[in-house]
Amino acid sequence: SVRGVATDFLNLTTITCSENGEILFWPFKDKRKLNSNILEYRDKIQLEDNISSIILHRESGMLSVATDDFTVLIIDCDVKKIVRKFTGHSNKISDMTFSADSRWLLTASMDCLVKVWDLPSGKLIDCFKFDSAPTSICLSPSSEFLATTHVNELGIFLWSNKTLYSHVSLKQLPDDYVPSEDIKMPTTSLKSANGTDSDDENGEDDVNNYKNYTSPEQIDLDLVTLSLMPESRWKNLVNLDVIRQRNKPKEPPKVPKLAPFFLPTVSNEQGFTFKTAKESKELNEKQAKLTSVNLFLSDFGTSLSKAKTVEDYETLLAELKKMGPSAIDMEVRSLSEDMGGSVELMERFMQFLLYLMTTRKNFELANSYLSLFLKVHCAHLISLGEDNVMKVTTMLHPITYLNKMLFDSTQGSMQLWNIKTSQLIIFLNVLIHR
């Protein structure tokens, strides 16, 4: 009698097994008539023992065969050979199941055992014993849960995989290994396994004593910690000029040929008068002069000029985290003398970046702020002299985990290299993204 039927992954071959130990591989797409009595099969494997059941992992082509002598055989359907043999059950094998990656094979038998076999090593790695014999088992596609049914039980039992949330040593076990203790079957009743009511007070105490786990701000001082800020806040800081240029209108707005309905006016003692083109030009020049003269530091620049302690640097970082990319770009550009800043203010900002790198926190923010700072003020720093270049060299030392170093160049004023990848990042004061 036929004990099992399966088809391969490509639906080209049908696999059948019979009670007398024959495993036949049939062509799935056969053009012969259905009423033909001619038996034509591709390959045949003859086993010494009778077959009780089979299961096929279609993706890998591994066929698991359970025999009546409580042995499990693994057959590679591509080469039609037995590649693994598992012994250790002492009663009839009731069911088998593969993991999704075909690394594990779980077998259940009427001796109340479920065994987990590792196919690459061919060894037993886990075994658990139930109060009642399992009749059927099934592993979830993610290998997260195992569903079982048992003798004299009407429910389906779910078991979680401990390797997904805790460390479990999967050491090799003897094939005939049997656990000393049975696993208690879960129940939906209010009574515990020994028949007594559960202690609700103890349960409430456990809940009250439970504390939510809080992740530390930094796991280890030798590790780099990210700020987890949205990428829109820091990723395009050095590309804002390109973004503005791309979003710029292709053509400026054209002045209409006819006079506009609302003409520009200027208030006076009599009320208002129409503004001429000459008056508009003089007013614009006057406003431009006032803007160039009345440069002042922002709140961030004022705080930066006074920053000396760790608390001050943390306050500066908190202010930058609240800003958008355009605001951060404006603050960094305001550090130059042309925008109301000073060389001392730029040095303070470099000290702030050095603090971020030495603490190894907010790694991506420190990289973005540094890239923007070098892009805007690189040429000015080099023109000041070697002392300032040496300060930048110290700040970009590889111990800060940025793996960058400044070198004097005979071809230009400065070169910035990435030591780890041996790639040139800045050459002749031009920022190049790698």
C-alpha cells in the first residue's frame, strides 16, 4: 500500500513510497494516456525496512522518511541517495516537520518525545518529553512557534522557540537522550496542574514588582551610539545648495507689459504718493547697507561663545536637534566673520564637535555637522595659518572614530583623507562625497 505522496519544487517529479520500502520518482508531466497500464518511473530507492510516512522540504529537496523500526532517513532527491540517518526513538514515529531553512528536523513519536535534529551536523540538539504522546506537530514558517496535538487532548498546544529571545546552548546530545523531567501541558482552566487554585495574590505581587527595562544611553564607552534622529534632519546638510538650485524656478517671473492694478506707494504727510523707480532703487540700497552693518549673533551663537562645560555643550546639542536643516546651515555659516562671527567662535564650534566625537554619542549628527563646517569654512581655516590647521588635524584624529586625517599638500593648500578606505575626501578646498 502507498504510505506517502509528494511533488518536488518545480512540479517535475512525483515521489511515492510504499509499505514494502520502495521509493519511486515519477515524471510529473507524462504525455501517456491515463488508462495506460505501463509503469514507467525514473528512479527507485529500495529500503530494507517498511515505510510508515514521508515528508518533503520542497525548497531544498530533502525527503524525510520514517520507517517501522523507529528510524528516520534523510534522502537528497537530487542525487537519490541517503545522506542522514537518525535513530533514538523507541516507539512509532507519529509526525515530522522541517524548519523553513531546512536546517532542523523535528520528529514526534508515541514514546512522548519530540526530538530536534540538526541536518548539517547530523546530531541531536534538543529533546523534550510530554505527559501525553504527541500525534501531530507543525513548525511556523518563521520557526517562532511549534504547534502540537496529543493523545486524549482536544486542543492545539503552542510552544515558543526560546532561541529567539534568550541564549540557548545547542550542544550535541546522544541519540538516545531522554529528559529526566516531563514538560507540563498548558491549561486554560483556573486551576493549576496539581489541582489547587492559583494564588492570585502572588501573581499581583509579581506584576507590581516587575519594572520596565530602560535601555542605557550608551552601552559601552568603546562603542559608537547613534542619536536616532530622522534622516531628514541631518542627511542632506551638505547638499542644501544643490537642493536649492534644483528647486529654483527655471525662468524668473516676467513683468507684465501693462501696468499692474496696484502701483507701489510711499506714505507721506498728505497720505501717500506713488513710488518711482529711482526711489525704489535708493530704498533697496539703504536697506542693504543697514542689513550688512547690523549683523548680530543668534541665540545659538551667543550660547556657543559662552560654552565651556559639558552641560553647555549638551545644551548646544539640544538646540541643534530642534532646528531644521536650513536653520543649522544658517547657524554654521553665521560663524564666519562676514556673517557676524569670528575666528574664536569657529574654534568654539570645533571644540563642540570634538566633544561630540570623544563622547562617541550622536555619531551621525557629528559627521553631518563636521562635513557642513568643513564645506563652508575649510578655505578660511587654511588661510589663517598652520596653527588652525593643526587644531583641525587634532579634531579629526582616527581615535575619534571618524578615521580622517589632514595632510599638507604640494599640489594644493590641504588634503583630507579617509585613512580606513584610503580615499581623498577634500582636495584643493573642494568637498567630494564618497
